[in-house]
Amino acid sequence: MTETPALPKWLWIPRLLAAAIVGQTLLFKFTGAELPVHIFETLGAEPEGRIGTAVLELIAVILLFVRPGLGGAMVAVLMVGAIGAHLGPLGIEVGGDSSLFIMGILACLAGAVVAWVDRKSVPFLCKT
């Protein structure tokens, strides 16, 4: 087995950004706070979609620290789904606030950067 090269130190910035953005919503999703319930009711996926998404996001946040490339890819994919929901049935503004949409874009970009930089450790991103 070949040893993977060390990741650049600056990669902590997008890793922490993605983890902070995705991680801060977990408590609200797991506890059934009003806004996440409203969002997933609008999407027709309450409560299974809310809890399932929270579990996947928790796994992605953990992976950002133990398998950065895989965690970054997972964050990016999850945020593409969130962005799609905002561009579709939710609308960019939820409750008169567009910050969830903006944070979704930032987390998606941060996750994509992490996945790209550490792509050699992610089997489906690199065939080596």
C-alpha cells in the first residue's frame, strides 16, 4: 500500500468552514426545531428526510477530519441537494432569510475544494 502525501496545511481552512456550516445545523435537525421541520415538510420529507439528512451530514463532518477527501465529497454532494431544494420548492429565502442558501453554497465550495485537493484518497475521484 502506498503512503498518501501529507495534505497542505491551508486545507484546514475549507475543512473547518465546511464542518462549521454543516455541523451547526445538526442539533436543530435532530431535535426537530421549527425551521428544519418547516423545510422538510415543504419538501414532503418530514421527519425521515430531516433525520436521514442529519445522519448523513454528521457522517460527512466526521469524515472531514478522518478522511478529508471523502468527507469533502460527501459535503459537496449533500449541499448540491440543499442548493437544489432552495432553487426549487423552498426558494432562496426561507422565512425571509437567504443565509441558509448562501451557507449551502459556501459549504459546497469548501467541500469540493477539500475533495479535489485530497482526490487521490477517494476511490471514485481518482483511479490510482
